[in-house]
Amino acid sequence: MPSRQDVAYFGAGPAPLPTKVLEDGAEAFVNFQNTGLSLAEISHRSSTANKVLAETKAALTALLDIPESHDILFMHGGGSGEFSAVVFNMVAMWVEKRRREAEAELDKDDQKIIERVKQQIHENLRLDYLVTGSWSLKACQEAANLLQPLGDNFVNVAVDSRQKTGKFDNIPSEDTWTLTPTRSKGGKGSAFVYYCDNETVDGVEFPTLPKCFDQASGDASDDVSIVADMSSNFLSRCVDVSKYAVIFGGAQKNIGITDVTLVIVRKDILSCQPPPSFLHAVGIWSPPTVLNWSVLAKNNSLYNTMPIFSIWIAGEVMRGLLTIHGNKGLAGQEELANKKAKILYDTLDKYADVYHVVPNRSIRSRMNICFRIRGGDSDQEKTFLEYAEAQLLQGLKGHRSVGGIRVSNYNAVPLENVQKLASYLEDFAKKSQSA
């Protein structure tokens, strides 16, 4: 029976957690801080639960240097739930801005206001998506489904990385993107621009914030609202939160366990929401309560029963990063993530006749390293996985939709496990070359 220390786990999610967090979590699950109660049993309305939320928010704020302009929400539904939440809340904000403009210009004539906003919705509402992998594609499709009753032209795919090769193996240059022109430049202005910072399935990661977004001020006056899914590279590098309208991520990659989703949202979005009756009058659905960011913010994320144990686990992971890296903060974790990724990519590139890294070199993910063996030889890949399992190198099978091999290099994967895998990659490649 192998011990925890014997197993090197590279699963894409749920992902490994620091052993100390698991050990402390096991104790908290039975008797939290000598209260005689499990952290999974306490009321989400209790002072203990509120303290857990406050401490987790404080740790996340310290790690990401989250400004006062943004709020932190804990939600259900994972990243997939936020695909819908983003559409509901951001479209509502877009509608409310135009309602307020119409109200000021039409002397509060309710019917005229409704008619004007209805017309603006059908003529001007656009949602921009950068489709660079499987998850941004799913988000884009969800937006199209939600808006389908209104028509087919509301979702603008500003870039689709599959256009040249049919695969998500590159990100086209920014000068080819067809983003909706902003209102400040005489265009219609999109409700938001959505992208997935790291594509778990395809091994694609934006190396930095796209340059065309870098000038975004991130405040209420800006007509570029950037929404980023950071589920699988959250807390792996420094991020200027002030540039974003919304950042979200499921916890089960770099933050904790399943059952909690973190959302960082600009506060002006929370205060710029129309009455549900107005949304209905202009033909737009109001956000479902459990996906309504404003409602959750007003209730300190406790509108309904939240998984306090899962939030506490996330907080322990965050506090562990602060302890490990000290004054460096996330810059220290970024250095470590880059170091681990470099070890693996250098080994794969050394044996390029055996291993083929799927995405273009310029957009290789540090978190999810995807490659094929001998051009996708199914027998070779099956053998690779079997031999790896025998050496307790686990969780390496590629996503079912694309196949191949995937190494998930999340924060809790120790450097020594990466080195162990690199050694195996060397050994397998040499045997393959001599066969």
C-alpha cells in the first residue's frame, strides 16, 4: 500500500492539495478548534462561519492585492455556473446604464424608456468572446444559448483559435481580433470581453494580459469590461486585479476542493443593476438569485447555505502561500510555477522525435502541459501511461475530448514530483528511441 509521499499526482482537477492542509482539514472535519463540532456541521450564519469567510477574504486580498474597488464572493456552481452568471449580471449592467441614460433624456417617461432600451438591445447589445480553447468555447456557447430567444447576433466571437489548423494550438495575433468597437471610439461597445486565461484541456495559456486590454482602467467609466476565467491558473502568478471587471475560478485546481467558486467583481457592477421588472419589460431575464452577484454581495455570500469547510480549506491554502513565500507573495509562487514548467518542457523538447507538445511554444501553459507521443500513437501512449502508473506517477491521461498526455502542474505539485516525472520522461524517450 503506497503512502501519500510515494504517489506523484498530476490530475487536472480535483487537483492535489498540500498535505498539511489535508491533515489540518481532517482534524477540522471532526472537531474544529476544540468546539466539539465539525466545520462541516456548524451553521453558515454562525460567528465561526463569518470569521472563516473574513479570514479567507483577507488572505486572498493579501495575495492578489485586491483593491477597494472590488468585492470577493463565494458561490456554488463552479466555473460552468459562472458562464451563465457572467451573462446574466453583465448584460443587466449594460441594460441599466442605458436605462439611466434614457431616463435622464426622456424625462422619466417609462414607456419611452422601455422602447428605447428595447431598440438598443436589438441593435447594439454585443458580448465579445475570445475562443482559445475548450472552456472559452463552452462559455461562448452558453451565452449564445441564453440569448437565443432574442436572436442570433448578440455573441461576437472576436477570435477563434481553430481557424487555421482546426485545433486550439495557437492564439492569433491581436491585430486579427474583431472586438466590438468601444463607445468612446464611436462603436456600439460590448457588454464585456470574455476570455479564459488558461485552457485546462488544450494546454493553452495567455502569457500576459492581452495588450489591447492593458490600457483598461478597470473603473466604472471604462467601456471595456474584461471578464476572465482563471479557474486553472488562479494564484499561480501576479495579476493586476484593477484591470478586470470580473475574475472567477473554481477552487478545485489551485485553491482548494470542489464545491466553492471564487468571484472577484468590481463593486460598481453590483450597484448598477436594474429592477427585475425593467429587465422583464425589455425582454431580458433577471439573474437567478443564486447567480445574482448583487444579492450575494449584500448577504456576504451567505444568501443560502455555503460550504464553510470548503471555504476554510481554500483559506488554509492561501495562508500557506503567504507563509511559504513571505514578502515575495505570489511572485514567489510564480517563480516556482515557471521553474517546474521549464523542467518539463525542456525535457519534452530534448526528445522532440518522441514527444510533441500540442500548443505553440509562445502560449504553452505552465499549469497544463499537453503532449502526444510519436504523433499520437495510441499504443505508445497507452504504454507510457501504464509504465507511469507502475511508478506511481498518476493522473497523466489527457482529457477525453482530445486524448494524449496531460501533466497538470498546479501549485501543490511539489518540485520533487516534477523532477521525478522528468526523469521518467527521459527514460521512456530513450527506450522509445532504441526500440
